[in-house]
Amino acid sequence: VVNISAKCAVALLRLALTKLCTQLAHRRSLEENISQLIRRGLPKELEQGLLMIRCIGRNAIPPGCIDNHDKLETAFALFSFINTISDFFITQPRKIREAIENLPRHNGEQ
């Protein structure tokens, strides 16, 4: 979609970001969810990026809505932010759990 319409891609990515953050933080708004995720260790710079591309803040565009000012760079930034959040809260903890599960057990430890 991003190569056909960056504006449509950004609208879908804003919606995906909202859904992902709601799953992870269980708050009402994207802004509250992002604040909660930052308290849980997500880099604060992500919040700055989301403000800049109008996902959160006073000038936020509602998830799923098309904004005529959105560009390809905004879509790529959102892809990056979604990947960062997913990696931090889903992928990395899973990799750590898997690594621990694969460690040899010593002296009857379970």
C-alpha cells in the first residue's frame, strides 16, 4: 500500500499503532498507552517522534483517518516506531525466555 498511497499507508499505520499499544498497555487513548509504555522502559524519544508525525498530542490525526499532509517519510517513521515497540515488548522478551529455556539445568534446578 505504501508505494501506491503513502497517505493511506499512514492512516492504516496509525490504526495499527493504536491497536498494538492498546494491547500492550490497556489504556483508553494512544497518548496514555504511549506514556505507560515509556514508564515500562520504551525510549522517550519515541514519544517525540509520535508528536512530530501527529499520532499523539493536540494536533493528532485520528487513527485510520487520511491526512493530506502525510508523506512517504511519515509512513516509514511509523513502520519504524511500530517495529521498535513490537521488538521491545514482544520479540526481545520472547527471545530471552527462549534462551533461558534452552540453558542446561544444573543440580536439579528447574
